[in-house]
Amino acid sequence: MILWHDNVVNSNLDYEDLVSKIMIDKYYVDNLDIHTTYQHGSSSPDNILIPFYSGVMEQLMSDLGLYHRSRYLFNIWTQIYSGNNNSAHNAHCHFSETNILSWVHFIKPPEKNCFCFIDSWGKEHFPESQRQNDFIVFPSWALHKAVPFVSTEKRIIVAGNIRLESLMKY
């Protein structure tokens, strides 16, 4: 299910400072027990990450053979899971007419793998590539979720979608 993987380090960013800006009521989603910047657009504090992720997108789109033959846009959001047994994200996908790829960057994952894909029979498949700084790309139609975990540490990810604007056919 993973189309591209790398271990990507952003050494120019203090993630703890970013986390402190996101750990406020404005970004809290009660039914998931997470803080997320999803759907907060230009007012989101994680917009400072866009220049960094632009370089990552260029590399992955090049490696997938799409960089020089497409126009694409990407979005990002940050999610912070508390580490109590209620903090999770239910099964979902990011499919739309234009979202072709989705991605997750595991900034501070717990010891236990929490991210999984769900197959047609409801079976969970946990990729190994979810250690600190692992970056995975998968089809936007892939059903996935984050299962609860118990830890004194927070789980921090940055995620997003890649939207195809146009594609040159050969």
C-alpha cells in the first residue's frame, strides 16, 4: 500500500514550539481526543512547514515520475494525540476527484505502531515504516486509521494530500 517512503528530518524546526501553539482549545476535537490543524487553512501555525514540505513533495513526485509531467498542489495539517486510550482516529480515506496521494510524516510516534491500513475484510495492516521521521505516501483511496495507544508521551504527525491539477500523458 505504501508507494513511497523515506526518513525525513526537519532539523530547522523546534517541534515543541509548534506543538505548544497547536495544543489549544481552537484545535481540539473532542470525539477523537486529538488536537488537529485540519481545515484551519492559512491561520494554522503549521503553515511554517510548507517550505520544508515543498522540497519533500518535489523529491517524492520526482521519484514517482510525476514531477515533470504534472501540476500538483499539496496541503498539510498536524495532529497531536494525547496518549490516553481514547485518542485515536477512526477509519477513513482522503479520496476525491483530485486527491491522488495521501501522506503521513511521523514526527514523534509511540513505541506501538498506531497507523494502519484496513483491507476489504476489515483486517488491519500496520506498516513497519512508522518510526521517528518516517514519511510514507499511499493512494488517497486507501482506508486507514490510527488506533488508540497508552503513553505519557504525545503522538505527533504531520499529514496531507497531494492534489493533481493536470497531467501530461505520453
